[in-house]
Amino acid sequence: MANVKKTIHGEWSSRFAFILAATGSAVGLGNIWKFPYITGANGGGAFVLVYLLCVALIGIPLMMAETMLGRRTRQDPINTMEILTEEAGADKNWHYLGWMGVAAGVMILSYYSVIAGWSTAYVLKAFTGSFFDADPAVIKAIFDDFVSNPLRLTFWHSLFMTATLMIVVRGVNNGLEQAVRYLMPSLFGLMILLLGYAMTTSGYFDGFNFLFKPDFSKLTGDSVLTAMGQAFFTLSLGMGSVMVYGSYLSSDVSIAKTSIIIATADTFVALLAGLIIFPLVFTHGLHPDSGPGLIFKTLPIAFGSMTGGWFFGVLFFIVLAIAALTSSIALIEPAVAWLVESKGYSREKACTQAGLVAWALGLGTVFSFNIWSDVKLFERTFFDLIDYLTANLMLPVGGFCIAVFCGWIMHHQHSEQELNLGQPLGFKLWMLLVRYVAPLAVFLVFLHVVGVL
Ligand code: TRP
């Protein structure tokens, strides 16, 4: 029954294409920018261990759940939730889950594109030698000066958004799939090159030990919950992206296997980013716990003073921009798929409309760093607010609801049929994880982010 349904957008041409695209969505600013700095702030090894556990026990089952929902209906997330709610005879309010996913995608994209724009601009800065022999104060001044100009930030934001839309408008096979086919291998290759350099630095072993030697005395309840939240964000869970990518997946592909591969690849890239960044941090006497500015405010110091720093600096920011691009196309796809399916728009029109909304919303983030830096709501700038709202509220709520829907609402024979795990024990284990473990864990993260726990 499920396998006679067809998506109107086209299917991934192979299992490998799906794996590349989903890994591309997962690997992004979250791995290269966020993972190192929160690992740094949470003391290293022990935090990494908890993070790995969360990926395995919550991340993989939820990724399977989302892929399965999308593939069962082969429609955009909004229609998917409508159809499946009806199929399960459940309360109509479950529809909102699809809406929230589409909205979260556009909202995350709005600021993602701004930060990715910085990365693109930093490619140029590295290229023109701005960091050469610059001391920390100069590097900080470069950053502060850069973000102080709204027009400049708008330019880079617009450029990145245009690149995203130019890929998405070409559709699943000619756009998304072609882009990841080239971008993902380049990303891996460039990162291995950067790792090769990091291994030659004097701080490599300090960096390695920081990442892999657990010191449990540094582990707080707070960092356990942060690790869980990160597992979530980095795997792109809790919104429509995995669902919509799942809806383009051929019926004969094993969802369990691909989910394990994607989560492993994503984790591998995060660890790789750590192995590149921490050795540089230790070699140059910088601090692993310098927070979100770790990449833009401290790494250029290392690039400015190390041998070959020009080359590796340019390379690093290209890697960051590529990683962001393969995520941003996944962020907008749920909205585009919905506009095409439900409003009958052409892909061009759908991309233009969804892109314009994300772009305009992104201006709020642009201004948060300059003309609106003092405009605050709940003590947060526009950027902080939209980041908090999406990553800390909408994703956990989305993930919680997806786990509950699969574990408690959807008929088990439907999920069993779609997952097609081949052996009953595998399904039982998955059910245990989505029924109890994932909702409980996500609930704890949620209490934490809203400040109750
Ligand atoms: N996983 C992305 C990263 O690590 C961020 C992200 C969250 C995302 N949700 C998403 C990307 C949905 C694409 C689609 O940077």
C-alpha cells in the first residue's frame, strides 16, 4: 500500500544520493561552529561521551521515525501529518506538527543564511590576507567592524540565500542531489586536509586528549542536557527536513541502516571539526571555552600566525560555507514542497515566496548585530530570540511530538510495515526507544531549556 504512493517531486536516484543529501542536511554550522565551542565550554571528553550516547539512543530512533513518516505518505510534512492523523483516527491537532516543522525550517534558515554569509565573507578576508600577523585585538576589531555594517551583512546574506534558492529551484534530482554529489565529497576531502595540518601542530595531542579523555568531574547536569540538545540540532531532527527527505526515498531502502550511516557520518564530521579546531586553539594559546566567537574571533588568530595559514584559513571558511549550504537547502525544502503540493505553485514561484520570507526575516538577524543591537525582547536581540525559539523550543517540542506520535498514536502495524526491519526484535527495540526513552529524554531537555530544570 505505502509503496504504490508516488512523490510528485521525484525520488533520490539511489540510496547513496539520499545518504549524501541527509548527511548534508545534518552536517552544518552545528558541527563545525557549535559542537567545538560547546564541547569547549563543557570541559571536553566526558561531554563528548554523553553526546555520543544521545545520538545513538535518541537521535537514531527519531531519525528513523521521521524518515518513516515522510516515506509512508510521500508528501510534504504538512500533508504527511494530515494524512497520518486521519489514518490513525487521531485528534486533528496533530496537524500542527507539520506546520511547525515548515515554519521552523524557514525561521532557522533566516539566521542560518546570515551566519553562513559571514563565513563566505571570511573566505574573502582570509584570501586577501586580513589575518596576516594580526594580534587578538585586531582580529576582534575585524569581526566587530564587519558585523557593524548592516548593508554589508545584508549583501552576504542575500548572496547566500540566492545560492540556496538557485539549487532548490532545480528540484530534487537536478538541484538538491547534484549539489550534494559534489559538495559533500569536497567537504570531506577539505576537512581531511585540514586534519592533516592539525596533526602536524604541537597542540595536536592536547587537542586529542581534550576531546577524547573523559574527565567526569567536569560533567554537570547542565552539560548532559546540552549534549542532548546538540544531538538533536545536529541531526536536523524535530522539524520537517528529515521527513521531506524521507518522502523522496525509494521504498526498498532500509531506513534503519541509512539512519545509522547518516548519524555516524554526522558524528564523524563533528569529531573531525574538534580534531581540527582544538589543536589550533591549544597550539596558539587560545581558550577552548571562548564561546560562540570561537571560530570567527579566535581561529583567524591561528591562521594569521601559522605556516600556511593563508591557505588553511581560506580552506576552513570554504568548508564552513559548503557545510551550511547543504543544510540550508534542506531547511527550505519542506516549505517549497508544501507550496508546490498544496498551492499548486511552480517550483520557481514556491522558491521565490519561501525564500523572500526567509530573507526578510533574516534582516532581523542582520540588524541584531548593529542598528538593532539594543532592541531587546525578553532580554534577547532578534537573533537570540529566533535562535532560542527554534533550536530550544520548536525542535524539542517537534521531536517530542514525533516520538509520541510514532510510539503511541500511529498503528504499530503501519510503522512496522514501513520500517520493514526484517526481525521483530529490532522493531521492539525501536518501539521501546520512541515510546519511552526519546520522549522522556526530550522532555528533560525541554524542561532544561525553559529553565525549569
Ligand atoms: N543540522 C544542522 C547543523 O548541524 C542544523 C539544522 C537543524 C538543520 N535543523 C535542520 C539543517 C533542518 C537542515 C534542516 O548545522
